Amino acid sequence: MNKDQPNTLPPDYFAGVYQANADPWKFETSPYEHEKYATTLAALPRPRYGRAFEVGCSLGVLTEQLATRCDYLLAVDVAEAPLERARARCANLPQVEFRLMFLPNEFPDGSAFDLIMLSEVGYYWSLPDLERVATGLLDRLAPRSQLLLVHWTPVVHDYPLTGDEVHEFFLSQATVSGPLRHLHGQRYETYRLDLFEKR
């Protein structure tokens, strides 16, 4: 945990980031990001998912690719500017719904999901809020459905957690008596990926 910045980053932080740069992490243009997206999708064992939930969809670059394997995909973000770009990008994909949503203060209602994607967002929460998010997500994940985590691992000075801390927290839920089962994981040069199944 970052002692110098232990608090969850608020929506205003991200609004400022997108105001300064329409694609601040180069999701649209970076070969690194495109390769990571391919690795992320290849890690999913099922060819298709009925209901999926993507937390932190940003500009919708991964959303657009994930949607081809989903009957329904709810994609959320805390900032309106990237959501506008994401809606335009996925306008021809009627199975995708975009919403402005700030976890852990809000969660979707309705039927449980077969897949939850938590990619490059977990380190923005404080540890107590990550625990709240995990509880809320597991409550909305159907039994034997999957949770995929992908996170950058180097330290970022203004993030409350590191990617490793996020993954280790979820791995701690994957004990014999825990709510999750760890299916597989892989560490790459600057990010790691872990796939879980709800018991």
C-alpha cells in the first residue's frame, strides 16, 4: 500500500487525466497495449460468455474485441469523456451497454455475470475499497463463472496499490475454503494476468 497516497482515486482525477489527453495510456495506438489485449482474450477459456461485466472500459478498445465473445457486455467507467469515445467505437455492437459507474459506491443490479473483467483498474482503489469491490463483484458473479485480472506491476507514485498487491489480494481469496478457485496465472515483463473461477 502506498503510504504517501493511500486513498482511492476519485472520478475527478480521471476527468482531469482525459481532459489533458484524450488517450492518456495510448490504448488506441500502443503495440504493447494491443499485444496485452490479445494475451488477455487468449486467456479466456470459453469461446463465448452470456453476460459479461468490464470494469474500467476507458475508450472501449478492449471492449470492442471482448464484445465479439459476449451475448451481453456491460462496460463501465468513472469518466464521461472516454465513455463517449467508447460508445462511438462500439456503436455497431448492440450487445454492449455503457454506463458511468464508480465502484465501490455503485454496482450493477440484475442477473449475475458469467465473466467479470478487471483490467488495469484495481490499483486505483485503497485496500479497504478493493475489499469492498471484491465483495461486490463476487456477489454478482455466478457460480463456476470467471473473474479475469490484468494489471501493470511497476510502482506508480500516485496509485494507492500496485498491480501485484491487487492480484495477491484476490489470490488470498482462492484458498481451499475461499470463494474463488485460481485457474491459471502468468507474469509478464511489466504486467500479470490471473484467471479465477467462483466456487
